Amino acid sequence: MWAAVVLAGGRATRMGGIDKPALVVNGKTLLDHALAAVGHADEIVVVGPERPTAVPVRWTREPVPGSGPVAALAAGLELVTAPVTVLLAADLPAVTTETVDRLRAEAPALLVDAGGRDQWLLGAWPTGRLRAALPERPENAALRKVLSGLSPARVPDRDGSARDIDTPGDMPGVVPTDGPAFPE
């Protein structure tokens, strides 16, 4: 049994504040791409504003929206009962089921991109250890600092799953679904 906690909030400041999980890539929102990769989870929790999704999920928000990924993770973990939790961000358009399963097999584990950089927003963790690692005040805490203490295995990215969208230039063909176009 395992759970997925998908972080779909945030301010997207480098994207001009747009609703990043709602961006469409290859006909699906970024959030639905992430959910497709974890659709076989026993529990799926999405932390962020509610919106339509292709699969059923449980929704929650951190007490102070926009207070960072550690606060969002803490909020998501409140709904998790499974012994293993996959943590991923909603801005990973190429994340695959195969990558998620490789991470789960190595938990605690995180994905490492082709350049050797750790992708802290794509990993699998024993839920109890993950909860124990959370600081008492998770708002604005550094995710890398919190998770690195769990000594994760570093799993190489084989299929581009680690690629995220942080700026408009990160993914040609991405279109906003509402509101203004990307800032110039």
C-alpha cells in the first residue's frame, strides 16, 4: 500500500503568478500529467486549490497557502495512512509511472536528473520517517534540508521525469488555460 502527495499550490512567481498546475501540455493539464503517473496509488492527496482532475483525489491545503513545499507536504501527510508516500510536484510534465515505481522500490529515494541534480520534488519515502523529519513549524522550511536527513537513495532519471517547469522557457508548447499569456 502506498500514497501519493502531489503539491499543486505555490505562487509560480517565475511564471508571473499564473495557475501553473492548470497549464496544458499535450492536451492535459500539468496536474493531470502528475496524477497519471501516480494513478495506481492506494491514496492520492493533492495539496492546492481544488480543480477538476482526471482521477479522483482527496484535497487539502496548508494552513497558510503559499508557505512552501514543506508546509504543503505536512498538510498532505495529515491525510495519508499508507506506509510509503511518493511526493511529487504538479509541474513535472514528463513524469512516468515507471519512474514512480522505481522510486518506490528504493524508498527512501529521490530522482536525480541527467545533470546530476537532485529533484527533491520527486521521491518516495517511508511515511513514518517523513512525518518524523518534518519541523515543528514547516512554513517556509527548506525541503532539501528536511529530506536530506533521511539519506535517500539517488535514483537516476532514465526518461526525463525530473524535468520541471519553472519558467515559460522551460517547456515550449505550454499554454495557459485561463488569464493572460506568459509575461514577456
